[in-house]
Amino acid sequence: MLRTAAAFLFWALAVCCAPQALGQNSATSSAPSLQSKKASSPVDQLIPWLLDEDRQLSGLAFSDVIFDATGKRVLTIDPKSETDRRVIKQISGVLDEVMKRMNATNSAIQRIPRINEVSSHFEDLLRELLNATPGLSCDFPHTTNDRVQRSGYPDLRLVDLETRRFFYLDPKLYATGSRDSSFRTFYFEPKIATNKVRDDAVHLIVGFEHEPRKDGQWKFTRWDLVDLAHFKVKLKAEFQGSNHDIYRPEAVVATSAK
């Protein structure tokens, strides 16, 4: 029996997209009745389940989603652990330094008008300072194909060299006054080839609050380190297609005169 709604979705999508399933459906010589189609097509089971958004797709434990998608456990910060206390203290010192440097008038980010383009600078500086901290090693996580990919969750992989305890860090920037906003600010896309969660690890959000840009300057006012062990997420179902999928020659029924 599947443990979570997320696990059911991964299974359903895999079945729906499996070539053998498509082959079986297309191999039917005569048009099936609606009843037989409903019984044989996994997608017809998936859609009603997706529509039941309130009950099935909200309040999913992020730890379950990670485990079902990657097989790796989300560990929690243990306040009684000497290792966790030490690493959190080391990270906190680095976050103070990051905010100090980013607020400096000669910081490279002060020349960037859009806050969305500032995030990568935080990732780079966090990686640099954490990697320079005695006893810690920090780098960009590698995918299952052993490639570095900057996009997607998580952004950084931190290792305590003494204990080999792993920490994933994901920096987020948010405007003053938006702390309680319900707009999406976090996403995780489960994929096999580009999966970057390859360790049992603590998962941390590093949130930096900033004021509106004033006189050509960004000012960051606080940071928070958030343990995602008890984080709840929801799923937004979306079916996608590209222009390549849309404008197939056999599908175009009319076009403008040349």
C-alpha cells in the first residue's frame, strides 16, 4: 500500500506515461466503450484524483515527498546533538557575514535592479564562506547523472567532515511585509535524472528579508534558518505542452495566406 498521496501520484504518472501502456491502448482494433476505457486507462483514474485537490493534494509532508521521490530521509535538527548545535552556530556566523557583505555599498548586487537576479550571488557567497569554515565542506549538489545543476531544489550541499552529517541549504529572498504571503515561494520537482537529493540529510531554508530598493541600494534586514523536517507542501497539477507539441504539421487545419 502506498504511504502518501505523493507516492500515488508518482505511480500514476509513471503508469500513464509508460510506453507499454500507450501501446496497449493504441493496439485496440475497435473503439472501446466508455466503460471499458475507464477501466483500462490509468489517466482516467488520475484526473479525478487530481481534481480532489483539497483532500488529497494539500498538507503533504515534505519528508514523505522526498522519501517517495528519492528514497532519502529528511533528518531533523536535534537541539541535543553537539554536532547540530556546532554546525548551526557555524552557519549562523556565515549568514551574518553574508548579510553584512551584501549590504555593503560596493557589493556587486547593488548594481542589479531585479531581486530575482540577486539569488545566485547569495548562493555563491554562501558556498564560498561555508567551504572556508573549518570542518565544513560546501558545494553545489550533483544530480543522479553526476552533473552540477544550479536550477531546482536544493541549491547547496553542506557536509560536516567530522561526522559526515549532511545538510541541504536553499537560500530564499523575500520582501519586507511578504513573510506571511500565500504566494508560491518554494517548489520541488521530482525527476530521476536531475534529482539532487542523494543523501539522508537535514534540509534547511535560509531566508533573507530585504527592504524595497531605495536610492539604487538593496538593504537586507534579517535572516532565518528554517528546518524543513516538518514542512507541509501542496501539489499543483499542471499538464504542459511546447510549441513543438502544438504546431505539428498533421494537426494544422488552416493557416494564413502567404
